[in-house]
Amino acid sequence: MTLLAVFDGDGTLVDSREVIFEVARVASAQAGLPDPTYDRVRRMVGLSLPQALHTLAPELDAAALAEFVRLYQAAFTAVHAQPGYAEPLYDGAEDTLRRLKAEGWTLAIATGKSRRGVNRWMKREGWADLFASTHCADDGPGKPDPHMLREAIRSAGTTPQRTVMIGDAGHDMRMAAAAGARPVGVAWGFQTAEELLDAGAVHVARDFAELDAELDRFAAA
């Protein structure tokens, strides 16, 4: 039965720390909210956008939260409309993905990003041939609910025991545990190794070389 590696996007494959923080600050200012700290912003990443912004401004009622979401989306779109703008991939991300694909792994994405954002990644990076399926906040319950990970497993025709969830946030680790998959954290994104271990990670990689070694151990087990 196939091995399945499911990757988070922001903070795991794509280094979007700077843009997400800046967009959160712009949208907060436009909504008349206090300037958020990076520590508050980083903890929201990985959730669906309404959930994420609710954690940033829990005092907002439904109408104000909807407006905050609209402002955030508009600010994010404006950044991406700048000529030549693109968030960089982390060093080693492309090599790891291509290696796993060549070795027979099935690959999927599970992200709190919108379908529009996922499609932007797929087109920009030329990933259409890499990922068997992609799952996002528009498809159903967001992280840490196991829905999108279970859908990735179902789509791959494999089992939770043959699946690794790779991410940089506690939401990813808790989602993996709820789905019965192996939760593996990465320490280069939005949350610390200690936070990932506390959320249930069985291993936290410090770079892609260490992640490669951990995936090789899983494949050999």
C-alpha cells in the first residue's frame, strides 16, 4: 500500500512569515484594531481565515469579523498583485518533494489556505505533477479537524498508518493525531519545536535533510 506524505503549505513549504505578518498588520489598522504582535499572528497560521482572524480579534461580532476577513483578503490580494512578487520556498523543499515523488510516495497538501491560494501555488511552482490531491479551508472543516487529512488518505487509497502529516503548527500535529496519521513537525516555520512536541509531534525536523531522514525511517519501518 502506498506511502502518503501530506504537507502543510505556509511555514512548511512556503516561507510566508513576512507577508502574513504584514497583511495582518495592514488589515488590523484598516479595521481599527490594535497593531498585532508577530507572536499573536504566528499562532493563527494554519487555521481557516475566519478562525484565524477570530483568534486575533476575539472581541469582534460576526459582522465585524466578516469585514476583517474582507480587509485581510483585499490586502493579501494587493500584495500578490505586485509585479514579480512571490513568497519563496524554503531551501530544500523542492528537492524533497521531487525525491519523494521519484521514490514512489504519494504526495498531498492540507492547508488552511483558500482554494485560490492553493491554485496560485500549483501554477507558480509547477506542482501539478507532484501532488495527487490538495485539500484546503474551502473544502470543509479546517484544522485541527481531521476532515482534510482523512480526505487525502481516502484519495490516495491508503491508510492512516501509512501516512505522515508534515507541518509547522500545532494544528497540523493535532489533526494528524485525530486522523491516526504520524505527526512530524518542522522547526523553520511559525511555531517552535517545543510547541510542536507539546501538540503531539513524534519528531521535529530542523531542516529538510533531517526531514528526509525521518521520512526514510518511516518508509523502512
